[in-house]
Amino acid sequence: MNDDTIGLSRRKMLVGLGAVGVASAGAGLGTTAYFNDTESFEDNTLTAGELDLFVDYEASYDSDGAVENLADSAAGTQDGEPAGMFYDLDDVKPGDSGHVEFCFRIVDNPSYMWACGDLSQAENGMNEPEMAVDDTPDQGELGDAIEARLVYCERVDGEIVEGDEIVSGSLVDVVSAITDGAALDGEGVPGVAPGDQMEYSEVVEVDDGSYITGPCVCLFWEIPTAVGNEIQSDSLTMNFEFHAVQSRHNDGSANPCEPSVTTTTGTGFAKQEEFDTQQETSFARGRFGDNGPSGSWEVAVGPDVGSADTANYVWTPGSTVPFSYSYDGSGNASFALDGVNVASAIPAPSGKLGITTKADEATVSVANLALDLNGTPVSLNGPDAISASNDDDGSGREVTYLVFDTDAADVANAFTISGDVTVDVQGDYPGSEEGVAFDISVE
């Protein structure tokens, strides 16, 4: 056999063997190590974003030139603590009008916007012309006489352009509509229910960064010329508050304007420990007594013990029963204990509300406390229960309290305190003493 028969020259054979050798070498390396490469990601950080609300405000007043227009001085930006008085008018007359404009800048998260506010009025005495037409010497009428509109608005070339109306009526009606919180819509659509409103998400680029915004809100007001002497010397005070709540991971339904009241507990009588004058204008009491023919009472409400309206109640030791105390805003209070009701005229409340529990050879527990201010449930920022307990057969007793830190404005209108009470007495308790009871005290 020769080379030609095989078809390979010596040169070809050498080249072929070399190729096989190279291939073998490559295969050998592949079985001893993996191919690899490394890319590093270092100094990773998480930085929380910001949410800071700035409210730009501007106000005007038109008195037909009789009083200086406040457009230049009643304007600015609010950020942080509540702004002081920026709109102070002390001589308004029928025919006067004005506006207050609020615009929002949010840094730097899209947010749901909420508005809330309140209004209070004062009569400030009555002169002879007002007395001839006004038979409510303790109630101002200015806010009811002013016609008002709350609308979405924007500034175009320095001029206010009105959008859709949010609410209109008397100034009292308008402010009442947002007192418990009103959700503002990021597209300026009125009447949207909480949770259905659009977020404020419009991004505005400025020289030093950017901010997020949406529709402004404008309050327009006017005193009709037809209003008469009934508003003479009357005054009113308005407060406005705005909240921005991040929209990410949030459906917009949570109301940041929901009122809250701080509660605290302590030892002793609420009126003595917490009330400014250590006196109460009125009280209610649930007392564990004998419900017998001796004239004792177990349920009472009134300005004081001597003039209270009273009733009897058959207690079941260890049973939990409901109670409620209500003030109607017009000088009348009622107290209900497990269906037994009493009522009395009382002086106008002026401040804090307290619950005092007193236990002598017994345990008195008040729990699940709730407070409603003028028809609006409030959240309690603090304890919602209080109890006293004493098993000493001696003369001592334990007295504890819980106080609602309300003020005169909170309790000027109707309010209700409700909860549950449980009284458990020792078998040898005489049953006719005042040492086992819970009191509701009104400053």
C-alpha cells in the first residue's frame, strides 16, 4: 500500500496529528476548571423619599375701597406649625366680599390631599338695633349670613380661574362640609368618595428641582346687601387644615382629618386632679346600692348631687352592662345605665371630661370607652379603660380616673361618652354606701 492509496501525504499526516493533539489539549483543560467571570455591585444603599407639603395662600377683601385690600399682606407659604392669623377683618359690612386661595406643593411623592376645618361664632353683645331683630343673645349670626362657595381653581396669567364647585351655601354650611375631612381630587372632580379620588401627581420642574401639585382650592365669600342688623358686632373665626398622604401602597380612604382626643389616667378624682378649677359643672353617677325602700338611688345626672335626677337600678355583681352620657348642646344632659335613663338641665360644659372609678371592698371596671363630638366619633389617643379595686375590709378605698383632654370648643356642641361597666363586690359588702361607683365629671 502506498501513500497515494491511503490518500494522505506525510505532510498531511503530520498536520492531522497536530490537529488531534490540539483538540486533546483543549478537552483536557475543559475538564479541570469552569469558565468564570466576576462583576461586583458595591455600596448599595436604601434612602427614604420625602413627603413635605407646602401650602401657598393668598387672600383678598373687597369693601368698595373703604378698607385696605389685603391681597399683598395676606399671602405667603405655610410649612410646619399652624400659621397664625393672616386674614383679620374687623369691620365687615353688607356688600363686602373676598376670597382665600390655597395651592399645594408636595415634595416629592404623589399624594392624596385632604382638607378639613372648623368655624366658631360669637355674638359680642347686642346694641339696640340688633336687639330689635335678633332674639338669640348668645349666638352669633355672621357665619350664617355670609354666602360662600368652595371651588377648585387655578392661576392663569395671574388671574384666578374657577373650576368645579365643591360645596356652596352659608359660610357655616361650607366649613361644616369639610369639618370632618373632605377628600380633594387630583383632577378637580367634586363629590368623589374617599378611596375613589385621584392622587395629586402633576410634576412641575423648577430651577432648584421639582415638586408635585394639582388643583388649588378657593373659598369665595360675600355678605349680601339684604342682610340686616342681626349681624352687628358679631364675629367668627375660621381654621383650615390640609393633609398630604402618600398614595403609594395607599388607597386614599384613610381620613387624616378624623378628630382625636388624648386620654390619660391617674389616681384620685378626675375633677380634683385634672380640672382647672377642681370643680365640675355637672356629673353623672352609677352607684352600687341596695335599691331598697330607704330612698337610696343608683343612677343620677345633674349639675350636683342635691338637684340631680335619680333612679334605681338592680345591679348584678360581675355582669358587664352598657352606659352612655349625652349632652345635647343646649343645656340638657341624659345618662343611661343598662336601659335605666335619667335626664337633667345642666350648665354649659367648658372643658375636660372625666371618668372616676371608686372601689371599696369591690372592683369597678369601665372599658370600651368611646367619645362622639357633635355626631363625629373621635379616636382616643391613649387608654380607653379604667378600673379601681380594693379587697380590704377596712375603711380605705381605691379611686382612679381617666380624663378626656377636651376643650371648650369640643364640648360646646353635642357630645356622647359611652362604654361598659362591670362591678363586682365582696359578699360582705353592706350595699348602701357610696364607696362603689363610677362618676362622669364635666368641667
